[in-house]
Amino acid sequence: MKPNKKRFEVMENESLADCLDRMKKEGYQVVKRFEKPVFQEVKSGGNTTIQPIGRQVFFEGRRIDS
């Protein structure tokens, strides 16, 4: 038996539409979207700064009942 909820991550070389298609093929529909920023420490001289370099996108899916 498959779980009722599952989290899907949009992979690096995958579009949002590709991830949504993958969810649908596995039998899930979107209930929530999450975005998580990705940061990198940059050292210049004696200072360290944190700069955003990207984001991770996740979808929470709920099982589609047939």
C-alpha cells in the first residue's frame, strides 16, 4: 500500500511541469508547494558573507483515489 502523502523534489535538470507529470504518473496530486533557499559562504579578505545561489522546490502530493 502506498502512503497517502509524499514529498517530491524538483530535480536539478527538471522543470516544474516535468515534476508535476512525474507526480501524476505515480498517482499523486499537488496539495502544497515549498521553496527553500540555498546559500553559499563567500570569503573575501577577512570577511565571510552568505549569498543566495539558488533554491530547492518541493511539492507535497496527496494520493489520488481511483
